[in-house]
Amino acid sequence: MATNPNPVGGQFRGFSLTGDDTGGWAFPTDIGPAAQWRLSSSISEPTGSAVDKVKALQAYYFYYNEAGNIQGFDRPEDVGGQAPRRVGLIAQELQAVEPSLVRPMTWLGEDAAGEGQGDYYWVDYDALYVLCLDAINELNARAEAAKVTLGITPAETYPARAATTTIAPKASNFQLSVTPTTGPEGSQSVWTLTADNAADGLMVGFKLMGSCNHKDITCADEAVKLFTIAEVEFEQTEVGNDGETYHKFGEYSVPDMGWGNGTFTFSGGQAQVTLDYVLDNEAEGPETIEMTLVGPTSDNGDVPAGITATATVTDA
């Protein structure tokens, strides 16, 4: 009997999710097969009838035996002493119908089942869904053909299957503007970001610099996640659990992150951020707000560095 892999103590070739040893890992067993033009070759449609293949399969109830427990499946100490009843396919039976859906348990080593007994196998149930999907499409095609034969009209039509997969281009040609460029305390400024091929939901960060400070602006839109900080706060410290003293904001760098920062979120080909100028009745003279997009970063469609717009806030 076969199930998805759940080995104990085996060694896997993993892929770091953070680029080092500090974060999580993904293993080959975590990543389902997905044909795509960049990572795959010899892509072709399955042969034979998917419906016939599904009809040839038989589901079974089963319990793991002692040999299965030794390999790490439903060990009594892991399941509270009461082995659960499982449902699944016989790997060898599926292998005879669709070999691509069966994998050897290579992590168990050679001759794990005993010399001359062959390998232990597991069923790639994630990929099995694809076979079922193909069977549904085949049944639908049969039903449509039967409608035509019986004179049942109109037959349903569906979009043709794409011959190739086209990957959408990344966003490019970012343009940042602000209206008005000069405004008094108590007013607002609207910062607009546009880009070609910008998908809805695309987020682009920005930082704020200039002679304005954190007390001079606010933003009512929570999606912008506006964060501002006073220079005096850079020096604030706190004691950690280990008794050591740390700067409250860590290694916060104004040149890198600004005295304020936030996020644009695209919708309909553009993104907007509205900043409110605080009316404080203090004579401060003209102050500038310099907004710069945070880039480059491939997640944002390669935002070029140095895209900036400037506004001036005057006394009321």
C-alpha cells in the first residue's frame, strides 16, 4: 500500500526559502509537479483515455502494518496507540495504469523491501488530481458529442485550449507625480504612480525625505501602511530578554528607509497615495516632501532606483 511520503530521519536535498540556514526549507516532496515552459522540456499531452485509466483504479481501506510503522508511517507512539484506517490506492496497480504517478521511496535506501523484493513506492496524489481533471474534460467532450448526435442544440462552447503558455511581462516604465506640487498646511496632496503592465495588487514601496518631518503629514488610508519616525526616536533603547540593551528601532537608516515610508498598491493600471498636511499653526516656512520609490526589486517588476517626486508644504 502506498501513501504520500512521511519518512522519519531520512536525508533530503532541500531548498532554502531565505537563501541561508536561518529560515524554512522546501523539499522536493513539498513541490508538486507543474509543467511550465521555463522549467520543463518535452511537454506533451497524456496518451490514452483518462476515463479508462480512472475506471481501472480501485480504492482500498487499509491499516499500516509493522513494516510500515518501522518506516515511519502511523507509528503507535505518533497516533496515540490507535492506528487510523486509511484510504488509498495500491501503488503497483496504479503503476500498471499510469507509471508517472508512482515514485519509489528512494530515501529508504536500496533493498529496503528486502533483496530481490523491489522498491517500496508512494503515490503522487497531487498529480493524480490532474488525471481526474483530464477525465472530466474527456467526459465533457463525450457529452457534447452526444448532444450533437441527438440534435440537442445549441451545444456548449468553451475557449480553446491555449497552444502555448505566455508569461505576462513585468511592470515597467514607472512614472511618479504629485498634485498639487505646492499646498498649505491643512490641505492634501495626491501622489500618483503609473506603470505599463502593472497587475492589480502589485505593491511598490516608497520612502519620504525632505525638510518636512513626521509631525507634518498623516495618511487616512490604512492600506498605505504609512510609518513615520522622529529623529529623536532613533536613539531610544530597550532591554531585551537577554538583559542586553538594544536600539528600539534596530539599525533603522534614514537614508535607506526615510523618515517615513509606505506602500503603493496598483488597481486599474495606477496607484495613488493621499497625504494630509497637518495644520499646526506654527511658522515653519516652506518645507519639502521628497517621495522616492524603493527599488530595484524583482518582486515589484524591477522598479528603477531614483524615481522621485517633490511637493512643498507652506504655512497656512
